[in-house]
Amino acid sequence: MRVTWAIYKRELAASFYTPLAYVLLVVFLLWNGAVFAFLIQQFAANPEISGSRGPLQLLFGSILYFLPILLFCPAITMRSFAEERRAGTLEALMTAPVRDIEVVLGKYLAAVTVYALLWAPTALYALVIRKFGAVDWGALGAAYFGTLLLGAAFLALGILASAMARSQVTAFILGFAMTSGLFLAGLGKYVFESETQQAFFSHLNQWEHMEEFGVGVVDSRRVIFYLSIAALAIFQSVRVLEARKGVQ
């Protein structure tokens, strides 16, 4: 645990030593701010189109919500192992008296922290809504919980991509392919007509999942789904490092 904590602090500090984290934060906030302002305008002009959902629920259930996540999760994780390999420090880290799982978990938890910090300022949106109306705090908490679960799964895939890749660019492309592939797979619900197929793809449909979280519904099946993806990706990352260590 001490080794994981040390790697976590090292990785988190390294994330903010480079301009990338600050660029991601600014772009992320500008994007979500623009989307939130657009939804507020639409809600004010046509309140009937949202039904019983408010602007915050619309934010967490829109396609515009997913675009930055699909892009930013690979961007956060792409340097995790690829940059160490490029700099020649990965070999030293792997030959140190630490376990591969400790290295992976330390880097993964640092990525999750950066991801959470990106979302933290968006909590101010609730204060804006609170000035003009009621806020369903339970639904908002569920939406952020779902957002964290979604990010946990996508970041784990990004860590796996970085462990497999030899450069940050390759890690980003591979990570984006994994996350977007998982997202697009869920859209099969809207393509296939069979009830069995629709039920299967509904289990993969992150859009539907976030609509549920956005209105305060926390389904244990969704929680298990995202945690399973994260656990499997972390396990595979450890195996990749073990395989590379065996080749060296």
C-alpha cells in the first residue's frame, strides 16, 4: 500500500508539472460551460421539451456530455506508461522491488483523481440553478456517481492502452478506440430489433445508463458493469507489464 501511495503521489505531481493538465482543465470547463449555457437557454425557451428533467439532468444525459469524456480519458492516461517507456525510466521502475499491480494501481488512482478534479468545478452549476429554482440533490449526486464510474472504466482502458503502446500518440489513439468502441457498442440497442439483442446492448448502453443516473436511479447492474470493466482492464495492464518484463 505504501508503494502504491508513493507512485500515486509521484504520478499526480507529474501530471501537474506539465501544461497538459491545465490545458485539459480549461478546455474541459469551456466545453461543459458552453453546453450548460446552451441547455439553460433551450430550457428557458422551451421548458416543455425537457419533460420533468431540469438542465442538470439534460446535461448528464446528452451526447455532448460524452464527447469530452471519450477524448479526455485517453488524454489523461496516455503518458502513464508510454512516456516512461520513451524516457527510459520504465525499465528502472519495473526492476525496482515493487509489484506490477502496485505500479498500475498508483498510476490508475492518480488518473482517477485528475478526472475527478476536472469535474469538481462543474458542481457550481447546481448553485446557478439553485438561484432560480430547486435542485434535486439526490439525482445530482447519482449523476456524479455515474460520471465517476464511467470515468473509472474509461481510464482503466486508457491505462491498458498506455501499457501496450510505445508512444503517447499511439496510447491516445488506442485508448480512444477502446472507449469509443465500448460506447458505440451500446448504441446497438437502437439498431437491432430483437428483444434479446436489445436487452444485451441495453446493458452496454452508457447513454441509457447516464440518463438513469441523471434522474437519480442507481442500478447495481450498472455499478457492477463499470467496476468489472475497470478491474478487467487493470488486470490486463498488469499482465502486459509482466509480459514485457519477461521479454526484457
